[in-house]
Amino acid sequence: MKKSNLNCGLNLGCGNDYKKGWINLDFNKEVTADIYCDFDKDGLPFRDNSITHVFAYHTIEHSKNLINLMEELWRVCENGAIIKFHVPHYTGTHALKYPFHHNYFGIDTFLTFLEKPNMCGERYSKARFILHEETLKLFSGKHSFTKFINCFNFLFNFNHLWKMMMEKLFLFGFEEIYYKLEVRKKDSKLVRTENVKTRM
């Protein structure tokens, strides 16, 4: 297959949320998508620096290799591309009870990918991002009741230290956490082009 030459937004793991004007990608052929692909097995079928923004709603927790997925997203995204993730928070009822959830998320999950090294200096990848937002959410979903309850999310998200305390002390837990990341590519030579298969 030839690689895509599109330069636009990627709806990663679109499920039933087909977005017009986006590249809708899913592995499940029972849903409507533009591209059917198992990104864990095949990577992402796009050229380097060809994606301008990414949206993933309860998708990346299903990846069996999150580091590889983050590297693939970094590779296909242009410098400055915005990535938005909605995922189950590890304290929520949905995080652990599904056998197909392989990753668990909370405050500082993406610390090792940030431009500034963390306190331990841990690095597992060359992919780099800026974290613009990291928001604890009481509930996930899009119905009106959820939207009303989530109006109170600001109470748990005053600052980084407060969010860490809420994770530890809030008895009821959080159903979801939202991340907004920006792709950073200071040196174009870091873009991993070697051993990239022709995918689409």
C-alpha cells in the first residue's frame, strides 16, 4: 500500500464518532472509517510530518505498546501539531474492568516525553512534546448530565500539586483525564524515517 499524502487532522480510533473533514482511522471494520489499520501491528500509515492535529477519544488505553504509538504520532505529526487525548483515569470504574485496557493514566503519565526532563531523568524515547493541559474529569461521556457534572471539574484542577493531591485523596475517583500535547521537533534529523515500511 502507498502512504497517505494528506495533511490534516487524524481521528485516531474513531469508533462511531466519524468526523467529516478528518482522517478517521480504526481497526474495527464494523464501524465507518476512512482507513482500517491496527496501529500496534502496522504503525500509522502516513508520511512524516503530514498530520496537523490528532484527536483520540478513549483509544490509546487499548495500545499494547504506548511508547511505540507515541513515537509514531510524533513521526507523522508536523512540528507544533496539537494532540488531544481523552482516556480513562486510573481511579475510575472503567480503567481496570475491561480486559482490553493495557495502559493506565493519571497526572504526569507523559512526563518522560516532555522537553524538560523529569526529576529522575527517565527517557525511553526520542519523541518530545509540550504538555499544555492535563485535566481531571469526574465523568466521561457527552450526555447532558455528564456535561453538567463536569462543570465542577475546575475544583480539582487548580494547579499541578492540587491535582496530585486530588488523585490521592478524593474518595470517589475520576472517570476520565484529558491531555493536550504539542509536538516538538527541534531537530528534523530526529524524525524516525529508517525502517519505516510502505504502509498504504
